[in-house]
Amino acid sequence: MFITQKKFDANRGKKELTLTLMSDLHFGAPNVDYERMREDLEGAKQHGDRILLDGDVFDMILPGDMKRYVPEALDPRLQGRSEIINRVIDFGFEFLRPYAPLIDLMATGNHEESVQKYHHFDPVQALVYRLNQLPGTDIHYGGICGFMDYQVKVPWAKGRSGTRWRYLIYYHHGAGGAALVTKGMIEFNRMETWLDCDLIWIGHKHNRILDATTKRVTLSANGHILERPFRAVMTGGYFTTGEDTHASYMGGEPRKVNYAEWKNLPPQDTGGCRVIVPFLNNAGIGRVRIVM
């Protein structure tokens, strides 16, 4: 489990911590919606959000993968090349480069874990290293799971100058199958039984879900009931939902590969989410808003 702590100095011009959460970018796949991905990243840039990436940054379906690989499973720019891993890292670097100073965390997913297992190389670690050479960039490598701990300095708090608050996120890329019926809600439920944090975040299943039904309720030392709002989110991926392949295939072009169509899975919404954490005058946290 990885632990990342970031200090966030709030000011009167920005009395809130704003985050953009994204996962399952799948650089190197043939059917990535790069326009939708750039839309989320540009939105983060315009809002001044901190960006967190929760695994499957790369698709990495490589020729040695006897279960999943077919030549058409690669971005057309990769087909026929031998240095696939190098080129995919180049794709990720060039695409994320304009947003690198905003990225606080980059975690791994099952696709990168497969590369580590069979090829003894971590493409996310390599990408983090390259991006961190850029001015003003400090991206933390997050592994498959861990805590993202934002320690917030609130200088305007009445009578509590310099008070630090925290917003604590537990992230895990996710595991298991697509969960066609439950959509991953059972995974949320399991995690909620043992985790104590402000936000649980997973990706992997490519669903976009917000669970805002649960609160933590406890009793203070002086006998007051305290409620702590709690949120769980699942961010979607960035795959296109399908297209007519007959004309191109019969015309001699590579077949368009779509995993969801192969497995008879329903189309899924794309994109991440924004988390808006306002800070109050007493150094407390206001009502957290999550925009899906």
C-alpha cells in the first residue's frame, strides 16, 4: 500500500480543494476516445484542479499475451512495430505533458501489473519519471492501491491561524470482472467495512458511479452525535462505444476491435469526476460536491 501526502495551502481566493479523478486511459488501445480524455484534462486545467490517475494508464495488450492479443488490439500507430512499450510510453508522455504540473498521483492497474509480471518492467513508473523531469512537476507513483492524504493549511480560520485540515482518499484500481448486475457496488460495500477515510475511489470496471448514501456516525467525548459524510466513487474509462466496421474491414483495413462487443457487454459512459472540497472559517470541511 502506498502513502502519498500533499500539502495544499488554501487562500482567500481559492477556499476549496478541487480534484479531477480519472482512470482507465488505456493509451495504446485502438478505440480510445482521446477527445473525451482531453476534455476532462482541459476542464481540470481551467478549474485549477489537482489531477489523480488511478491505473490502467496504458492498455499494453502485447504480442506475448496469448489470451488477449490480436494485431488489431493495438493502436494503428503501433501495428508492425517491435518497440511497442517504448512507443506507448511516448504517447502517454506527449498527451499528458501539458497537464503534468497539475498531476499529483499516477497509480497502476491490472494492465500494467501484467507487464510487470511477464516483462519485468513498470511503464507507469517510467512515465512518472519522464514527466517529473518537466518544470514544476511532482507526480507521486501510487502502485495498485494506497492513501492520498491532502493536508490543507487554512490561514483564515478564526482563532486558529495556520490550522491544517485533511481530506483523505483511499484508492484502489479495482479487481474482478465487469459486475454487469451490481456495477461494482458490492466492492464498495466490502471496502466500507474496514476503511476509514473521506473518499473511496476505484476504477477498472469502466462504470461511472457515485455512492453518497453512507455516513459515519459517532459520539464525541462531550456527548454530541457527530456525522461524517462519506463518499465512494467509481470512474469510467475512455473507450469509444463501437462503430460500423463492415465497410472498412471489407475494404482491407484492420478490423476494429471492441472488447465490450466481444463479451456482449453494454456500452458504458466515459469520463472521470470532479471532487470539490470547501473549507469553512472554522477550518472544517463543508459539503463535499462530486460532479460526475
